[in-house]
Amino acid sequence: MNKITLLIHCKDRSNIIASVTNFIAKEGGNIVYIDQHVDREQDIFFMRLESEFTIDSFTTSGFKELFKNTLASEFDMKWRIYSSEVKPKMALFISKYDHCLYDLLGRYNSGELNLEIPFIISNHLDLKPIADNFKIPFHHIPVTKNTKNEAESKQLELLEKHNIDFIVLARYMQIVSRKLISKYPNKIINIHHSFLPAFVGAKPYHSAYKRGVKIIGATSHYVTEELDAGPIIEQGVAHVSHTHSIQDLIAKGRDLEKIVLANAVKLHTDRKVMVYNNKTVIFY
Amino acid sequence: MNKITLLIHCKDRSNIIASVTNFIAKEGGNIVYIDQHVDREQDIFFMRLESEFTIDSFTTSGFKELFKNTLASEFDMKWRIYSSEVKPKMALFISKYDHCLYDLLGRYNSGELNLEIPFIISNHLDLKPIADNFKIPFHHIPVTKNTKNEAESKQLELLEKHNIDFIVLARYMQIVSRKLISKYPNKIINIHHSFLPAFVGAKPYHSAYKRGVKIIGATSHYVTEELDAGPIIEQGVAHVSHTHSIQDLIAKGRDLEKIVLANAVKLHTDRKVMVYNNKTVIFY
Amino acid sequence: MNKITLLIHCKDRSNIIASVTNFIAKEGGNIVYIDQHVDREQDIFFMRLESEFTIDSFTTSGFKELFKNTLASEFDMKWRIYSSEVKPKMALFISKYDHCLYDLLGRYNSGELNLEIPFIISNHLDLKPIADNFKIPFHHIPVTKNTKNEAESKQLELLEKHNIDFIVLARYMQIVSRKLISKYPNKIINIHHSFLPAFVGAKPYHSAYKRGVKIIGATSHYVTEELDAGPIIEQGVAHVSHTHSIQDLIAKGRDLEKIVLANAVKLHTDRKVMVYNNKTVIFY
Amino acid sequence: MNKITLLIHCKDRSNIIASVTNFIAKEGGNIVYIDQHVDREQDIFFMRLESEFTIDSFTTSGFKELFKNTLASEFDMKWRIYSSEVKPKMALFISKYDHCLYDLLGRYNSGELNLEIPFIISNHLDLKPIADNFKIPFHHIPVTKNTKNEAESKQLELLEKHNIDFIVLARYMQIVSRKLISKYPNKIINIHHSFLPAFVGAKPYHSAYKRGVKIIGATSHYVTEELDAGPIIEQGVAHVSHTHSIQDLIAKGRDLEKIVLANAVKLHTDRKVMVYNNKTVIFY
């Protein structure tokens, strides 16, 4: 049996839902999941649909071609179709913090994440032993002012060689280049250690401490050119008080970062996230 | 323009979604919301759909009749169709606690609740001044062992006279009779002051205190014959510690009760709740 | 029996706790609550202590005088001593939103708040009926560009005449004057409808919607000259999604605002809040 | 410099705080943390105090002896004194689930936990590779009906040989023997995968699914003879909906279990937990 996930967005108008469900039915598909959303301010229609096909002659590529030439064209849709047989390939970028790395690899090992991790890239050697323990190839690509271009080329080479689908910055402490971002639009997931848009940039826990907030947060978002301003996928928060030092905030924050990032990765790999106007529509 | 909300559940099989959306399209409707769920353990299909009709000849009753004789019959559906023009009528049952009453009437007054409150019933006179302030008719129906039957008859008479659609027990401190429950199945909403199924029955805050829990809760559910065991609509929780006395738990709990009950009422009046196997499917 | 609450802060050094507890013991007091905090970055010691005195000759004013001339002077303390017999007097400033008003007056009526409300001030007449229902004197003081000074004088006159201890801005939609702030330092409590420091200023729910955050918040803080930048007392949050319109955010936010403001008022009247360096130390 | 943590509970009476702080001051100690609680229902006084001693002649054992013979005796106190120089020794009991194991060892490795882990005991071999990766000795002690006594003897031997201070059951799927419990009273920490007291016993996620709760939880508690009924240290919750299958609840629950257990372990090793009447007093 074949199963596909279809993501659509287009200008809102009448009968989109009936047209799409009708189309699927005619092709012999059985819809097992449907969700939709209309942004009334922008007048945009969003839809996520999962369908199973039992016909022997079905191929995802054939379906894609047909969809593209008929419905997609008629409604002027932006669309993506994924086969559930293909696991997305994720590249992990890390630096010196190990908590998100342990967390993601632990979930990966236990089968919780529906993805492949062909390799890990780090600008430091500190966490190589963890990658080794989990038997994931580790590439040390140091980044300095002078080697920035060279490092980026090495990164891109690896990403392309392994047909990487998306990148996760698991507390990677370098700013990702414009070139990389443009090659992986809405495909680079970052975890920022604050409740964005509060405390953009470096040392957010220090800023949170100074401001005396009673709640801290973590935000996972797609990376765009503007720092910490990309579409938000997931946010988490935790209560704090005057008794917490900056170190306590950092420790509490680690638990937030781990879970918020893991949730964002799962939403992304389950094809549940659509991006529009620098915001996300997430079909849970 | 007419707008209807359609709720369906039936045995799961192929092409239900396409059949329904097709049917709506043929009748000239534009689907503005669709959500569905399949209970894989029970093999039941659930669906909620909102559709707008601009054809002059459209009537909700005509649509109902057609739907009943075609699709509903073909798929052996349980279904309900609501016109968005009709506001549901809610009867409020109260006793001596005023927090949920103030909260609901405050929201009612500010237009937050899409319903009508034809009257309030109480077994005590204490809260009559609040009903008076909000200009809602107040009926004092005392309940004692001897007057139980008589009281129930008076309640039923009022409910029927005003064509009440559903009842909210806003900390009503009497057990509702089997007869009333059977006349309003899944239409009596209660707020229980614990995180069910923990602490069923009376004095849950005392039990929570004794057990030393670190989190307390409140649960809004439909009333069934078994005490505090009906389908759960909404739950809320709050952190507590050893520093909280029973009185503190009660005070903290009041805030939970208010919000959990108000949310449940809103979900019910927005026709977002379906009940099956003593559980709820809620299409947010 | 007399009961006092003592709040202290001073430069940290050895033996402050023993000195204070010893002093209380010598004066015949029994300490029923003690909590302390040291800000290690600033080297400041904070303490909150409740003590009961059963000696007939005890007077709060006598104790204050003694404390001032001995310990307070020796350790160069900033300190406040409150008798538990005196209820603080709160002035309520409102405009057109009624949810915080209903919430606070409901709690006030049910005895949950340990304070007096001598009057309500509003720059609009809309909510007068609510004040009337709760039998709280209502003063309509309109504020326009031209009448700003005059309005402020009327406000100050009322505040002084009734010996108001602190002011609560329950969604009061005017900026409070520098003069008022300087007369009531850390005694004006505001509720801001965002998770500060995100979305300072007007229309925070609109900004939150635009940024596509997944969590919204509310913040209660003391008013200082810089807008929305005063010491934070309490914050609350709620999860939201792409399905929420701006109106939905506003509705969800109302529930946050009510509870966050009520909690802040309770912490303030229970003398549990100390302010230092634009932050709060809160002894729960 | 020496630093001690002192935990006390005794019948409530006047002047305990002043007596203790005075005692510490006379011995040359500087109190850096003090917190206290009175259970008004039981009339019990609780206190936690940290004090630093800079005198050369200070020894923890000498201080203990003196305290025992003077204050402790005078007030009939239950008390414990810990030197901050001694790290508690924790034995980890595991079975087949790896999420709590990864989480605790990740935190241990990064220095977040102030303890030593001399060894891991498991009734299965599955997780040995993880123990090996983290270089913690792993003892495989299978438990069957026939070998139960023998297994317990081996466990006890290991625990005694390494002077284990407390035991953590990180999803250990065997019921711990009465003998072990009596040797480690309030020193065996379990993580139960429900919001106790709801869903005691096996398969709580299945029960939660069946009941249709809207919030699931996890509870860390000390093990007592009655199953899942010991003093609660920490609880956590997460929202769920009808869309979550049992497998989804289990996956969501894993994140709760990890964090709730880690927090309980930290509270225990920081000597912040006191147990009384099957409840905990926790000085955060």
C-alpha cells in the first residue's frame, strides 16, 4: 500500500476542499486525514491531507504529475507531496553543548524519530565521543574568520553529497551563512534559548535574569537571514523566581531547549508544518 | 447567507470524506471548516464540518431532510446539523459558591458566550442578588430529602417551558436525578474540583491535601449516572506545595474551576464536542 | 495578640539572621514565618519575617521605634514593618474593559482579598453600573489632552483624602503621570497584556499575532516612568496556534490578565513583594 | 571553609528559630539559607538551614555531637546534618526503557547532578551498552519468581559494599522487596507514569486513554510498601487530546518522566526534601 501526504496553500475560494477530495477519490485514494485552515486576513487557504492508495498501478511520481497538471494548475496552488516510505535526512550541527545532542540521539536510537542522520558537523571536537558512541559519522569543521568561506564549502559539499533534506542546529554557536540559508529555505531548524521575540541574540538567560522575568522560554524556528526572526515552530516555558541564579536559568532552560527542539523536529519530519508570511501553520 | 455546522460519526470506511464534501458542493455549499478523526481502536470515523450556503432557496430543514435520506442513510451515520443563527439556551444551576457564577455572567455580559441564559435555578437564596444584578430570572427550588421529587418536577417544568438546550452545574451542590440526566444526555455540564479520575466525590481538595499532591486540578465533564465518571470535556491544573493549606487549595482551585468550566461551555455551544464511548472528541 | 510582618534588605554580611531572630526573641516575639534571599551578584540580603507578640505592653509603633534605633541602624537596613490588623487601601483605575474589574470585585466580595477599596476612578462612564452593583463609589474623571493636569489633580486629591496605600490599573487605558508615579513608588500595579519584555506598548495581541508566537502572556508589574519596564511581579502564559485570530488571542488573554493581576494584588497586599534594582524578590 | 545543611522537624513551639540561629551564631557559623514551615494541622515545625563555618577547629562530626546533646535534645527534634563536601551515592535500577537512563546519565556527565553513580543494576541486558558508553559498572541481576530472594541478596550486597545513599528506579519494572524498602526508608525514588493518585499500578497510559483524560502526568515519589502510594516529590503534566493514541501518550509521557524524575533526584541530593506523614515538605 502507498501512502502520501499532501500539503497545499493557495488563494482562498469556493470548493477547494470538495475538488481535492473528489480528485483523490477518483484516483482510488482513501483519505485518512484532512485538516485545513483559512487565514482570513490574507485570504489564504491551507490544507494537509493524508491518503492511502491500494491500486497496484499507483506511483507517487505519477500522482504528482497528474496533480500538478490539473488541480494544482487550476487553483494556482503551492503544493508538496511526500511518500511515507521516504525518511527525511537530517544533518546535525553542534558545537560544545551536549544536552540537545544527547536528547535527539537518545530519541533517534529508540526509534522515536522518523528520520535518518547521515552525519554530524561540529566546529569543535568536544562532542565527538558522543557521536562515536551513537555511531554517527562526525565531521569536525572549525570556523574562524579566515576559514569561514572554506568551512561553508565543506558543509555544503557534505550536505549535497548525502542528499540532506533539512538541518538542525542543536545549539550550534555559529551564525549560518546567507548562502546556506538560501539553499535550505525553511529547512534549517534552530533552537533559541529564549521566549522569542523577547531576548533576541546572544546571552538571553543573562538578559532574562537582568529583567527579572518570572517565566523563561525556548523557541524553535526556521532560520532566515534576520537573526532569531524566522517562522516560529514551537515554544516552551518554565516558571522561575528570584531564587534562580543565571546558572539556574541556564540549567532549567536546557530542559526546555531539548523538548522544544525535539518537538519541532518531529513536526517537521511528520510534514505537519507549512510556512507563510514568516509564520507557521501547524496541523497537529 | 446560511451557515451550518455538521457533526457526523459512523463506522469507518473508504470515501466518507469525499462523499460528504461532494454532497455539500452539489448542494451549493462552500466548506469553510473541516476536521476529522478516526478512532483506530474502535474503527469509528468522526467529522465536523462548517459550510456556507448563498443560494436563496436553501433552508436548514430542507438540507437536513435531504442529508438524512441520502448520505446519512447510506453510511449509517449518527449526525447533527446546527444552524449558526440559533443560539443555544443554557440553564444555570447553582448553590452557594459564587465564583463560577460571576465568571460565566461576566463573560455572558461582555458577549463572549454565544448563548442565552433564560434563567438560573438555585437550591439556596444566597446568590439571588447576583442574578438580580445581571437581570437573569432566578428560581429558588430548595431540595431536601422529602422535596426531592417535587423539586425535580419544578426543574423539568422550567427547562421544558423555556426549551432549554443544555444545563450547566456551576458548583451546584446536589446530585442530579437519573430522570434529568436521561432527558439531557451529554447536555448537562458539571465542573468537578479535582483532576479526575483522582479524587472522585466530595471534598476533593481535602483529599488532595492529605495525599500531598504537587499539582491540583479541575475537570469539566458531561453528567452521567455514575458520579464524576462522565465524558471529560476539559481539564486544568495548577502547581501547589506543602505551604498551601486546604483553604489555599480551595482558593487556587476556584481559578481553575472558573476557566475550565467556561472553556467547556464555549466548546459545547460552538458545537465542537462529540461524545462516544464515554469519551469526547473535540475539534478545536 | 499582635502580629507583624517585617521586610528587610541591606548589604549582606555575617549574622544578620541570628541578630534579627535574637532581637525578636528578646522582645517576646514568636517567629511564625521566616524567609531570606541573598542576591550574590549585588551582595544584598533580603528577609521577610512574621512574628506574633502576646505581651500586653506590645505596640507596633514602639517596636518600630526600637528596631529603627538598634538593628536597622546597626546593619544600615531598608525596612518596613506592617501590622496585620491594618488592611491596605486600594484605588482601582479602570476604563472600558470589564473583565479585570469583575474578577477583582468578585474576589473582593467573597473575602478572598485582604484589602479595602474606597473608590474606583474611571476616565469613562461605561463601567459605572458594575461599580454601582458592587456598591463601590465611582468617580468619573475624563482625561483629554487639555484636561490632563486637572484630571491628575482630582485623582491625587481623592487618593490623599482616602489615605490610599496602592493603586491598581485594571486595564486603565491612560498613561499615568510622572507625578503620580513619584508619589506612589512601587505602589502602582499594572497589568500588561503581553509576556514582557516582548511586545511593549499598545496592541500587543496584534503584534503577537503578526509574529506568529505559539504562546501568549500577561505581565503584572509596578509602574515606573519607562513604559512597561517596571519590576515584574507575576507572569502567566497560554498556548495558542495558527487557528487563533487576533480576537481569539484577546479573548484568551483576558483570562490570563485576570488571574495574573489578581495574583499580583494578593502578593502585594500580603506584603510578600520586595523591589530592588527594578526586579522583585517575592517570598511565596 | 565548611558548609553544612541542617534539616529539622519537631513539635511546634515558641522560639525554635531564634534558638537554632543563636546556636549557629555562637558556634561561629554564618547562616546563608533558612526556610521553615509549620504544618498547622499536625502542629509540626520544619526547618532547613545552610551555614558556613570558617573556624579552623570546626568539624561536622563535632558539630553534630554538640547539636545532638543540646538543641536537638531540648526540643526533641528529628534532625539530619549533611556536609556539603560529601556527594551522595546513587544506585540506578533499570530494566528495558532507556529514556530516563539516557537523561540521567547525560545530566550526570555534564556535571548537572551533584552525586556519584557507583553502579547500575538491571534485570535485563538490553541497556548494558548505554552503561558501557558512559563507563558506569553494570550488574545484570535477573529476577524471576524462583530467583527473587537470591536477586535481592545480590542487590543488597552491592548496595552495602558501595555505601549507597539512595536508589533511583528509572523505570525499573520489578516490585521492590519489603526488605529493601525497610533498609532504605524514603531513600528509594520511583517514577510512576501517571498523575498519582490517578491510575495506580500497571499500564497507566492505557487507563488514561480509556478514561479520555485531557491531561496526562508523571509522578516521582519515595517507595513505600503500598504500591504507588509513597510520599510525592514531584509531578508534571502535559495536555493531550482525542488525536493521541496510546502510543502517543507513551511517547509524550517519556518526556514528562525524564524531567520529573531528574527534578526529584536533584531535590533529594540537594537535601531539600523532608518526609512526614507520607507527605513531603520541599524547601525550594
